[in-house]
Amino acid sequence: MNQQVFYQAIAPFEAARKLSMLPSDHPASRLHGHSFKAKLRTSLPGDWASFQGAEIDDLQMLLEKTTKPFDYAYLNDVMTIPTDENLARWIRENINLSVESIGVQSTQNQGVDIDHEGHAHLWYRFQFEAAHCLPNVPEGHQCGRMHGHSFEVILHAQQPRNDSDIGVDYDWLAKTWQPIQDQLNHSCLNDIEGLENPTSEMIAKWIWGNLYNRIPCLSWVSVYETRTGGCHYDGSDFRIWKQQRFEAATMLGHAPTSDPRQRLHGHSYIARLHLTSPLDQVMGWTVDYGDVKSVFAPIYKQLDHHDLSQIDGTANSDALTIANWVRNRLSNVMPQLDRFDLYQKPGCGCILNWGAMAPALPV
């Protein structure tokens, strides 16, 4: 598959609303407020930005401008039923760009993402505390020892398009999840039938198998053992991701001389590697997270605490140039890699994709 380039930006806004279609005793039917986040992912024409390298900043400014009517507003004055989905669709209609995905997050644990076909995927994040070990890893592997995690699970469900104001909702997802929560929370996962080898992939597959009959609109399940890695499963395919943060200096050589970004400055970057591979039936994983980190380590050392503009071939050290530089050095040593994200600040960056996008829409 040919490489696709996407840019992503996030814009926060503070707003109040009432969701009057909910029962009168539901707290969201009363006047309340949220610290919302809008997230936009798009491909851009080559000459769209004010200069090469300004795409991320320009996209963020456009998203902030588009969401300005929401900021410190009573959202019911903007639309009759200001659900997360309706807010996202309003932004999609008013952004004046071809949109790959648009999302609205109303709390840390809930939101909606609308894909390029206009399908809305509502998501809800859950946490559980559990112990596990991986019985089939080689002797000496750290995951072979009994240990624990604060696991996170995100359920993504496609919202049906019909005449109702709301179909799948957060309360329903939470209620449907609760029996699974009761099984997993404060447990040793190895003791649960079907989770004798509880890798992220096997946990995601187990959750899917236990929920799909009750949530037929389930899009995919995401499982995170840590904040820096996770697995997605859509009922047939797995995808994992691993991320690392690095601190680096940069300068945008194509910026006008009056623009401060042509001077040496810096970012706390987040590099995120996405990998797709068949499930190893013995190990219970697609790729070992530790192997991903080890293979990436030599490249990471060239990036972390360095001036990116001094790396050979990266004189204009914008995010896309650096992302392509990384891909070129990983393609032969990490064949499972099919997407690489580079964010110069949280949620704002570029994405190189040469595989299937799903099931990794919201990440």
C-alpha cells in the first residue's frame, strides 16, 4: 500500500449544555459543563499550509477557529441536542477540509470519533487492577514473573444512524461492561478461564468474545497494560502500538525570516509505532512490546536530546521530515510496522500510514 500522510490537531473548549432527550433524573439532563477536546485528522494538499512545516500549527489554528462558537458557550444555543456526536458532526460540516476523522471528547473517559465514511464510534474507557504473568515467555523474560498493572480498556461501538436522538450511550456501555469489570478487577488474570496466557492480545480477544453478543455494534476493543503501549482487536485482526517520548531541538528552514519558528527551538516529541502481525499461537502476542522498544532504541538515541536539524537529511526538521527519516530506518528491521506517528505536542502531529488504518482510529 502506498504511504498516506495525515496531520492531526486538538483544540480544547469549555462549554455548558443540557441533554434534554435523557430522562429527567439523569444528571446530564441538567445544566452542566465539560472541558471538551476536539480532535481532527486530515490529509492536506501540498500547498495548503502557510509554509512547508507549518501544517500542524496551521491546522490547530483552523480547528480552534472552527470550534470558537463552542468555547465558553451554552451549546444548546448552537444546536438543539448538543451530544458529543452532534458536536463532532457540526465541526465536520464547518471545518472546510476533507476529514479523515473528527472526534469530540467530553471527559477523560468518553467521547465519539466519526470516521471518513461518516460512521460515529462512541467510546468509553474503563480501568481495572489485576495481576498476571506470561507462562510461555523464555526464561528470564520479565513478563514471566508474576506482576500487575492498572489496565485500561476502551470499548468502541458504532452508533447506528436512525431517527432517535441517541442510540448507544455511555450509560449502556458502562452497564454492559460491569460483569466483565467484576471478573477482572482485583484478580489474577491467569486464574480466569480463557486467560491462562493473558497477553494484551488475548485479553482483548477474551473481552470481545464476552461482549460481542451483548454489544453487536462493537467496533473494536483496546487494551492498555501501560500508558505507552496497547493492543486493538476488531474481532479478526490485532494491531499493537508502542510509544516513546524524546526531547529534541528543531528549526523550520522554510519559515519566513520574520517567523520565530525558523530559529532554533524545541519540542517534547511523542513517537508512536503501530504494528500489525498474525497472532503467535504459542506466545499469545503479535509482537513483543520489549522487542519493539529494543529495535527502536538505536534510532531513539539519535533523536533524544539532539538537534534534529543536524541529522543527515533533515535540514528542514519539521515533523513530516523526521517521521519519514524514522520510517526509512525502520522499514528493513521492523517489517510489522505499518504506521508511524510523530507528535510535537500532545495530540498535534503527523501520521505516516502504509497499512490498514482500522482498528486504530482514535489513537
